[in-house]
Amino acid sequence: MEAVAKLRNVPTSPRKMRLVADLVRGKKVTQALGLLRFEANIGAEKIEKLLLSALANWQQHNEEERIEDANLYISEIFVDEGRQLKRLRPAPQGRGHRIRKRSNHVTLKIDTKVEKIGSKGAKQVATTENPKADAKS
């Protein structure tokens, strides 16, 4: 069961926020919280709060399960551009240069990682045997 949390109109550049999003994409929730807690980037604090919100949303939907036993990971995180506030900065000879103050929207999804019964390694062992060698014998 997945849970979604969205953060809209964050007043930082999407490029700066994507650096933090790439850092935690695909990680377990506990590992991601540890990484975000000690990351110096300003976006890490906002994504940490968003991750805790997604965790609370997951807990709301799955009241009978414990978070520690759920094996949660960040299945999807992406950063979209938000609106731009356009400002003018005085420039030489009476002109004005445009300043674009960017914002972004962050969407984060967490999900439970399901362990497969038939392991991938066992399947590879079965397929690596050479069928031509059996036919020659």
C-alpha cells in the first residue's frame, strides 16, 4: 500500500531541490531520514518533513501494521517547477533586468517492498545450464 505526500510552492530552485531528491530516491525510509538529517542543503529539511508526512499518511491507511515491520522505501520522488515570481533589478542607464524567483512542487511516494518467494538467483542458475549439451549426450 503506497502513501503520497505533496509539497507545493517551495521557495527554492527546482534544480537545488532535485539534488536532494536524487540523494534519497529508492532508499529505505529509515536510511533516507538519516541522510536528510545531516545533509547541509536547505532542501533536505523540507524533504525530511515531507517524508515524515508521507509516513504519517501511510500509518493512517495501515493502522494494523507497524512501521518498523513494513519494509518501507521511497518508490517515487520528483520535483516539478512551480510558479516564478518576476522582479526587476535596477541596471545601468535606467534599464531594469528581470529576476526570476523560482519555486517548485515536490511529490513523494512511499511503498512497501515485497520480498519475492522465488529468488532471482535460483532462476538464473536454472537458465545457465546449456540445453545443447544435454541434447548431444
